[in-house]
Amino acid sequence: MDGWIIRAHGRAPRRRRRVGSMRKVFGERAGEERGAALVIAMLVMVVCALLGAASIMISTTDIQIASNDRVYKEALMAADAGIQWLRTQNLANMTGFSTSDLNTLNSQIASASPDLRFEIPTIPVAAGVDPSPAGGGATVYRVQSRGFDRNQRGQVLLEAEIRSVPPAGEVDQGGSPTTY
């Protein structure tokens, strides 16, 4: 009887399946799947490690960008402070400066306060006269100011045109003294 096993121990014959061929099919497949969980776990760990490394690189890049932006803004503010300082000066007197006079001026600016982080790299140049009615014949000066951040890692050079104030005198404001 093919597929039946009969035992003669005093018991009634039992029907048993033939499982040899099934064991062979499932046994081979089970043998092939051994270690699959380990491989999958390793792949998940590698993916997580790559994501962690990428996030660290992005964070580091963002920190560098923020640092460079801070350096630029500090230098820009210092250079702007130099332009504002030049607006308060008599630029007509400064046009006759020599290089040594300019170096002396920059030394005085630097020694005045450690918070002043700008220098005047060139002597102001009279560029002409403003012919517009709003300009009132004021002399236009081209000026430069170089600002530095507090650690001297960055610098910004600003160029500007400053119109000098006309000589003091009566100003025609038009209207009556009570109009604004």
C-alpha cells in the first residue's frame, strides 16, 4: 500500500501521511531563509546610519551658513557705520589728505573705540556738483568704507556718494511761519 504505514503492535492500523516529500520542499525553503532576518536588520541599520549621517551633514552646513551670514552682517554694519561717520565729517578738508594723513585718520578711528571696526580705504573724491534743484548745487563726494566683523574673518567694502550740505545761511522754506 503506497502511502500507508501499518504497524503491528496490537493497535488498529493508523493512517499516516507521507511527509517525506513535503519536508524536502519546506526544509529546503526553510534552509534558504535562515539568516534573512539578520540581513534585513542589517539593511535597516545601514539605512538608519545613512539618514543619521545625512542629517549631521545638513546640520553642520546650516551652522556654517548661519555663521557666514553673521560675519557678513557684522562687517556690513561696520562699513555702514563708516559711511555714517563720513557723513558727519567735513569732506572738503579730507579731499586734500595724503596717504599718511589717511593712515593717521584710520589709526585714530581704531583707537577711539574697540567697537568701531571700519576704516576709510581711500580719500574722498569730489565727483562734481549736484545740478538738480533738490541738490541745491551741493558738492557730491564719492567715499568708501571697509567694515570688519569682530574676529576679522570677513570684510565688506561700501561705496557711496555723499552730497555736502550747502553753506549755512537763510533757508527759504516757503509759506508763513505757522505752516509746516
